[in-house]
Amino acid sequence: MKVRYTENASVELTRIFEYISRDNPLAADAIVRRVEDIVAKLAQFPGIGRVSEVAGVFAIPLVRYPYTIYYAVDGGELIVLHVHHGARLPPQFHEPTPAFQR
């Protein structure tokens, strides 16, 4: 399955990396690799995430790290919507993707 990161998800992942790498570049690399590994697994098995509060949006936690990946599936494409820290306010789902348009 093809994978696409939204602009929000790309910015969030970059910010996570930059913030953590200030104190621990190895940990920052490990978190980004973990996100990439999980997204690759989702591309093979998109049904392993849980249904979120938003129709058509799924969530999967990064075990060992306080982040959650929010994603949608549209045909043959996995769309990574957000990479979100659990201590922050919930992400806003305003990007118009066919997977959860109302």
C-alpha cells in the first residue's frame, strides 16, 4: 500500500525530532525510526489500529514512547494525518481527505 504523510504529520514529526535531538540525538533518531517502522507495518496491515473518535480515522500508539499515529486509508493509500504527543490537546482533523470527509 502506498504511504503519504500529510503536511501536518510531516511538520509534527520534524518538530518532535528537533525538540528531542537538542538533548538526545540518538533518542530522536530512535523515535523517528519507530514511527517509520510502524507506518510501514500499517501499510501492510492497516486494520491493526484502533478506531478513533473521528469517522474514518484510526490511531495506533508508539509503544515505549508517548506518541500516537493517526491515519486514514483511502483505497490503496495509507494517509498519516498526525504524529501526536499524548500530553497535548487532541489533534484537529480538518484536512480534507476522502477517508473522512463528511
